[in-house]
Amino acid sequence: MLDIALKVLELINDKGYLAYLVGGFVRDYILGIESNDIDICTNARPRDLLEIFENAKIPKEDYGAVTIIYKNIRFEITTFRREIKYVGNRKPVEIEYIDFLDLDILRRDFTINTICMDKDKNIIDILDGRKDIELGIIRTVGDSNRKFSDDALRILRAVRFATKLNFELDNDIISAIQKNKHLLKNISYERKKEELDKIFTGSNIKKGIQLIIDLELFDDLEIPNIKNLTYTDSLIGIWVILDIGVYHFSNNEKELIKKIKEALLTNNLDPLNLYHNGLYVNSVAASIKGLSNVEVTKCYNQLPIHGRNDIDISAHDICKYLKRKEGPYLKDIYEDLEKSILYGKIINNREDLIKYCLDKYL
């Protein structure tokens, strides 16, 4: 991955431009963390990059960024710039291209994300970001109030980085978050959910949740139930506990949330419940209740059937032995068979099932 990224830098350098890896990839490289998110900054303008890379594309919202695919890896390449004007406490709407790395670095969010690497793997650390990595601290680049008022999503990013890296927020950031947290209401639910999802899926989730509580972000994020959050390693389970309707979910997520809420009201070791709602839904519901997933998995694996196709008699057989044409009655018979097999009233083999149907339905 790194070698391919360095080759992209070399291709840009060969055309006479400066180019550096920057941000999270370099930070994680220093920390020994594997990363696939590679950003490049350069003094080449977007039109220059379009000439260097045949598949380069400029996103609809053009802030000096170009995306390319090189060796099946996606790179985002950004021209050195200054962000002059923001709207909605989120988006830069007026930028100015510049030619110097040190000025481009000043627009970035946190010092740990300002470290650069050139094509020879030399580290360029203009703002002592490496020192902050060693200290385990998150600091903004320049005035914290200005950074968060320009882009309020940086508040959640600060929490995410502190959570992911197990770093601490410096006092200036904490003070600025308190002053600007109300601006989170101006950020789209989609972008907030993206950051919250990353906080909730990290291995250090408890720290992230505690930071949201300690910084009193829950009201402005509209997740008041986080104060009573029961830990679960399922992201969708966390959203079930938070129980809020203002955030946007996919149809699949909505269906899972609905099923898990229903499963919370049932016995998650019950064979019929396990059969109909499946292992995942019942495991998440059980973990929310503080029950063991091991027992849920054991009970699920012991089910004699896991789906209607597992029943050892076909609809054709049922019709043949009952001497009836296919019809809606088959649905009722199959539901009876499912329940009877799951609760051990009959054994799931063809002969016993035929006898059961003949005795009950003929």
C-alpha cells in the first residue's frame, strides 16, 4: 500500500510538482497502525492532475480535490489551498489555491493530522504533530474556537480520534467544544451518524461514549439515552438502545432495528423465536439485556431446523398423501410442522411427518 502511494507521489513529482502523503495515513504509519485511507496534497492544480492521471475525476463539490484510482487503490489528491469562507458551520465555499505546503497545513484540523511524507519516506512535521502523538494528545491547528465554528463536525472528529487512538483532548479543545457544541445542530444527521458510527464501532467505545457524556454533547446530538447506554458490540444494537428517529437509516437497518426491538420483548432462547428472528437479531437483543451470546448461539445451533427448506417433507408430498390440490391451507400446515418440530413434538424425518399430517389433516 505504502509503496504504491509513494509511486503516485513520484508520478506527480516527475511532472515538476510537489506532492506529499498527509493526514491519517501518515499518523497511523507513525503509530504502526494499518490504514487504507490515503490522502495526498500537492501544488499541482486540478487541471494538472487531470493531465497526469487519465482516470482522475473532480467531485461535484470541487474544493481543489481530485480522486484517482491507481493500482486498484483510490487516492484523494488535494491542491494546496486556503479556505477563506465557510457556510453552515461545515463547508468551505470559497478557497484560494496556494503554492506552499506550510500554508496548506494551517487549514487542517488537528496537529496529529498535519504530518506529511515525501516520496523518499522523509517525514515533514511543521507543527510538531509527532510530539503530540508521543504525548497522546489532540490539539487543533491554531485557534480551537475558530476551527470548530468553521466546521462543527470537527467536534465529533476530535472525539473520534481521542477514542480510536486513546488520546486525551487538550484543555483548549475542551473549552472550545463547550462554547461551540450547539453548532452540531447545524450539521446534517448523515454526517453526524457517520462519525458516531465510527465512535461506536471502535475497540475503545466506552471512552467515546464517556467523552460524549462528559462533554455534554448528547442534547445537541439529540441522543439523550446515551447516558443509560448498555454496552454492546453491535452497532445496530447501540442505535436500538439510543432509540431515536431523527437519524437516517437504510431500509435494512430499519428492518433490523424493528426486529431487535421485538426480540427484546421475547425469550431469546425460545426455539420458535430463534427460528423466526435468527441468531443475529436474538444475539443483539440478548447482549442488550446483558445475557450471554454463548447460550443464544448454542440454542440456535441445536435447532432441528433453521428454515422451511430443512423440513423433510415437500408441499407435493403433503398434497399427495392428503389427496388435495395445493392451496392456502399448506401455509397453516407448514407453520404447525415448524412449531411441532422445534418444540420436539415430532421428529423431522419424512415418515414421521407424513404420519403426523395423515393423523391430523386427513
